Amino acid sequence: MTVAVLGAGAWGTTLATILARDGGRDVVLWARDPAQAADMGARRENRKYLAGIRIPDQVATAFVHFVTGCDRSAPNSACCRRRRGSPTTAGG
């Protein structure tokens, strides 16, 4: 089973790492910055928020872009659907 973690800060990166390393899960770690997602996928490290901790190979990184103009009072409405970037993994 693949697990999605939304948010690639220190907490999200730690959760994704533990789920992959200790839980044996495949994980997609979603970042809001496409450059950060690509850097984490290539370097296998979140240098911005969790430098020095290796991201396991079972963690794919991706970016998510939220559509602007959502009605924040109804976050689950059709107008708030996400456009997603493609997950990337180390080495391609």
C-alpha cells in the first residue's frame, strides 16, 4: 500500500522517512514547491528543513499546486480540486 504525506517540511519528511524505513511502506511525499520536490528526489535529502537525514528510496517526491480562487468555507468543493505534478524518484 502506498501512503501519501502532504507537506514536505521537517515533520512531513520525518513521517515519510519513518513510514518507509520502519513501516516498509511506499510513500509519496507531496511538496508545494516543485523545485524542492525535484531537489529532494535527486539528492534524497530535504536540505531546507531536515538536512543530514537521508530520504529512503521508497519515498517518491512530488509537488501539488492548489487552484486559486477556492471558496475556503467549502474546502471539499469541486472548485478546490488539486492539479498534481508527477511523482519523481531518485534516478528517474
